[in-house]
Amino acid sequence: MSDKPSDHDLEKGNPFDLLGLDPRMSPRELTEVLRQRAERALPEERAQLQGLWRKLTLKESERIKFALLAHPRGSRQGAQKLDALRDKVPPFLSRKKLEPLTPTALDALVSPSDAAQRELPLAPPARFPTSNDHD
Amino acid sequence: MKIWTQHHAALLDALRAERYIPPLYRRLSRERYEADDEEWRRLSDWPSLLRKEAGWRIIEPVLEQPDAWPAAWHQATEAGWTTTAEHHHALLFGRLADRFIADEEYEHALWSWTESWRAWKAVLSTGYMRDLLSDVAPLDEDEDEEAKERTRETHRTILLELLDHRIQSRVHALRVCLSLDDEARSVEVIDRRGLRFGWNALLLLGEQLRDVEEAEDPNGTLRRIRRKSSSAREQIATEVIARFERMIEAVDLADAPSNEVLLPFEWIAEVFDIIGYTDYAVTTAVTKAVEICWRMRKMGREDRTDDLPKILQLITPFNKDLFRRLEAGTSFGHNSKCADFLVFQGEPLSDHDARFEIFSRAVQISPGHRNASMLLSYEYLQVTRAALGRAKLMLATMRHIPGNTKPEQTLKEAYDALAMARHHYSPNERIPDYQEQLEDEAARLGVDLTQWEAAPAPDDDDEREDRDE
């Protein structure tokens, strides 16, 4: 059964969804976000961004349609890949002041197990190889 | 320095999306599809939202148990979703429905279609869309109230058009299923599954929105969608009937082969068996069937082919439905056509009981219908004859047995049947003969017929309808 070309095109090629943008953004905000992205984009990606920007900003009724058929966004940041998000997260630094390190007798008594030793990159071998081992 | 930044929140949302989108998408697509990159982008904020919903406690424990779905989803829906979540659902299920339709998985398509409209109903029953529209396209505060209202109406129209587009997609697909999109294409091949799905989709949409009240639909969007779904079905039914009529007009009864004569009736019978009968459909089908039966009789085609009984057989469900409508008073003005049809059906029958029943129905629905009344009159004479036959076996001496009312009862039966035969068709030339036989038997058995003359006449004394056919 064939289907008429429909609003699915609006949904499938919805710039808000494609770019992970909040549909509530104004044309000015959209322009600013896309300009920033275009500056960092490769030439072919830039052309695509320009096309999407045109779809969103040339006709208000089209922008409204795209907005109504876009998935709601929890934030204005837009969907990004995990790696990119991980890079943005600042390293964890605890504000809690740590106790100063003080060596105790226990440190001298407790030594790593054999298993733990093998995992240590600089751990020495459990026993040195004999000459027979080499043969 | 902030410990929890917006980047942390975004990362957590993305991690949740990674964890939950695959199983959710798999379960809600009824184990048919995996979320692709585009779906990931669209749904990235959805899992974090769902986790805050009441329904999450129901679906989260069974995320990895396909057998628990879709029951778990329905249970969670009963617990209630927020409107934002429902906006996600309306769009997601709409896309899933489209995908199922493309793959001709109509059972799942119908489920997704229904879920999508359920979610749209939830979205449109609140101020969510109004707020979204005012954020997306804020009103110009410098404009007067009239101009603002015009803008609001423009926005509402955009929304309505988007939703109506989904209905029009179904209409278009239905027209393809029925070959209505191309007059040159034969209607012989019906996409039955597609037709059943498309029709039921529109029907269910109408039912979902049937009880929408003004309070939950202040802008009237839901009620306008309901009307559009209803008029979409009417449009299809009307197009089917119009095509049926054109097909009949194109048939040359003089020399068309049987398959050409029967095709329009086979087609309309099959289509309306799937989509259900409408008043217009039953009246048109019965009228056309009766017209063509008369023409076949006049042209002698009835004797050369068995097209007539086949047409009657195909259109019988329509006439039964028309009978019910006329009887219930939900239809009017086609009583004589309904009776005509019953007469055509009853004529070839040889069993008295069956003929009596069908002609009685014809007279019941069209009192005074000439042909039906005449045929029913003869069936009453059959009753008279049977009673007289039993009476003739009785000995005249039986009248002297005290308390024996059998002769009188039998003659009363003959008397009443003869009265009914006369009532339905007084010009019946056989009546005098039976009247004479009745009087002879009454004289022989010593029964006084005049005792019943004062009895009330049959109540079915409506004016007779003149018919030329």
C-alpha cells in the first residue's frame, strides 16, 4: 500500500530533531547556535547546516510546523554524542580536605598479594628465570 | 567551582538514553525494530523524563521482558503520563505506525496509530500546545486583541492541518486499496488487509474522540479532528458508491458476459462487508439491484443466465441491513425497494413456509406493496386449502359429539386465512373458489360461518401501493 507524501517528511527531516535543538528557540537563537556550529563544521557539513537553517528561518509557518512535530527538549543544549559530553564534564575535585598521609606500622606489615602484584605494571616477577627456563 | 554542571546533567541524560532507548524502542515497536541514529537523536531526552513519571515504576522492572508488553505499557499509561511525555509518545507512535504500515504489519500499525492518537488527545486536552505555540511564535504585544486572536487561530490551523494530514494519508491509502485513485484501473483487486486497517484506523480515531467535551477541548481541535475522521470515512464510502453506479451504467445487459454484470455487485458486497454498511450504501445497492433485476426480467436475461439469483445473493446483506434500518425508523423512503427485493428473493422458493415468511416481511416493511401483497394472498390461500383439506377428512357426524370443537376450529382457521387472502389482494381470482369450498364444508359439518363475520377485520388495512412493475 503506497502512502501520500506527508507530514512525515516534516518529521523525518525535522531540523529540530536532526540538530537536537529545542523547538522553543527563537529564530535569532537558532541563527546564533547554527552559526557557531557552522564555524566549527567541515565544508560539506556547513552546507547542510545552511540548508537546515533556511528550512527553519525562511518561513515562520514552517518553523511552527517543525516545532510542533519535534520531540520536546529538556534543555537548550541539544543532543550531543557521549564522547563530546564526557569531554565537557570538568574533572571531579572534592572540596573535602583530605587527611595528611601518615605512614603507620600497618603499612609495613601489609604487602600486596601475588595476584595484585601481577597486575601491577612495574611489579617484579615472583621469581627470576633460571638459565634452564631460557633453554 | 560548581560540582554539578549542566554538562553533568547532559551527560547523565545521554547515559540514560544509551541505557533505556534500545529496550524501550524494541518493546514499543512490538519487538520488530531497533532504534536507529535518527531515533536516538529524537528521543535523547525522553528516558530522563520517563524516569520521573509514575508509569516508570511499572515499566522499568520489565524492560527486558518482552512478554510483559504491551500490557505493562497500558498499565503505565493508566497511571498517567505528563503532557510532555505524551508529546514524545504521540510523535514516536506516529512514526512507528507509518513504519508498520509500510511493512504491512497492520495489527501493530493499528495499535501504534491508536496509541499515537491517544497521546495526541492527552496533549491537546491541556494547555500544553497553547503554551508551546506561544513560546515558538510569541504574539506581538503591540497588536490589538483582535489581531492576536487572528494569529492564535492561524497557529491552531497549522496544528490542525498537521494532524489532518495523518487522516488524509489514510484516505489516500484507502483510495489506492480500492482502486479509486485511478478510474482506468479495475476494481477486481482489492487490498483487503490495507482496506480493513485504513478503515478501522479512521473508525477507532472517531471512537477515541467520541466523548470529547468542550471543557477538555476549549479550542475545538479534537472535535474538528473527530469530524474530519468521520467525513473521511463518508468520503470513501461515497466514492465507492459513485464508482459502483458508474460501473453499472457501463454494463450493457443485452450482451455483457456474466462476470461483467456481476463485478459491480461483487465489489460493493466485498467492500461494505469490510467497512460496514451505511444508509446510503444499503439504499443504493438495493435500489440498483432491484432496477437491474427488473431490466433482466424484461430483457429475458433472467431466463438465459443465473445472474439474477447471484445478484440477489450478493446484495442480501444490504437488504437485511436496510430492513433493520426501516424497521427501527433510522431510514425511510426505500420501503418499496426493500419489499421488491424480498419479492425477487421469494419468487423462486418452493417451500410455503419460506415464501409466507418472506412475503410477510415484504408487506410488513411496505404495507400494501402490490406484488408482495398478491403473493402473500396466495400463500394465505395455501393455508386455507390445508385447513379445508383437514376439514374434508372429518365425518359429518362428528358435530354431534359433545364438546368436540375440532371441526369449528379447523374451519375458523380456513375462514381467517381466506379473510387475510382477501385482505391482502381482493382481486385474487381463486378466492371465490375457496369461499365456496369453505361454505360447503361449513354446511356439511354444521358450522355457522356468520358467527365470525362480526370479528374485527385484520388491522393491516393500510392503503395499497400501486405499482406498475
